[in-house]
Amino acid sequence: MDRKINVAVIVGSLRKESVSRKAALALAKLAPEHLDLHIVEIGDLALYNEDVEAAGAPNSWMRFREEVRASDAVLFVTPEYNRSVPGALKNAIDVGSRPYGNSAFSGKPAAIMSLSPGALGAFGANHHLRQSLVFLDMPILQQPEAYVGGAFSLFDERGELTSEGTQAFFQQFIDAFASWIEATSKVDALA
């Protein structure tokens, strides 16, 4: 690999100690050396409003769009709220995909890991997010699917994974995503 692959990580939960954030940080630690995962914060993004866009996009929108555009790929790590994605994540997608025809997401390889305390592993959020990413023209990693149930018991007080089986699955997932990025990337330098 000639250079590091820049992966924007968008965490759907705004809580500093959320399990989604812990999972994102665990994936960053397990990532192959040629992947550089960094969290792109979404908590400061004002609600998307086309009138505000027309008057001049806020600095937070511009920052977010620039960080996503500068990335080679995007990893979404999210909880499920009411069988869908959290409002903050949906807003970040709206902000990044506008103005129309100038989406920061277009063509970037993507993967989704969803987490919940229940057994379904945020299946609903994962699939709702997939619908949006298809529209955004993002090739999405299909396998392994990452619906992580029982998420509150997966991390210790330091945010480290507590189960070797879970760590092995996270490793398999991030390795598959690295391969997916290389297979689908439009960046010549990655080949």
C-alpha cells in the first residue's frame, strides 16, 4: 500500500461514552496499518434547512463536508432509535449530501456496524441506513453483516472489548472492509 487509506467514521450516538463510539474506537485499534480511521463529529451540526444553505452554509456543515470529502471511505457505527437511525445521524447524512448534486458521500466505499443492548443488534437501523447509502451512490460492504447485540456487556470500564469472540468478529469485519475499500475505490493511488 503506497499510502494510508483515510476512513471517516461517523458514529450515530452523541454520547461520549456510547457503545457505538467504543465500538468505533475498537475497530480503529484493530484496523490494518494502511487504514487510518478517525471519527468525524456530528453533534454540532445544525438541522439541515435549505433556506440556511441558500443564505450560506454554517461552518459546522462546511467542516463536516470537507472531512467526509477528504476521506477515501466511510464507516458508519450506530445504535438504533425506534427501528431506525438516530436523528443526528440522519441529519449528518442530509448535511453531507447537499447541496443537491454535490454530495460529499458520492462513490465512497462504506460499511455499517449497528449495535444495541437487545438481541437484534439494531437490525432496523442498519437496513434503514443501507437505503440511504444506496441513494448516495456508496458501494456498501455486504458481508460480514454487523448487527451487534448485547452491546452494553461487550466493553470493560476502559472501553476495551471483553470477549475474544467479539474481538475476532470485529477483526473479521474491519479486515473485510479494508478489502472492500481496495476492491471498490476510485482512488488510483490505492491500486
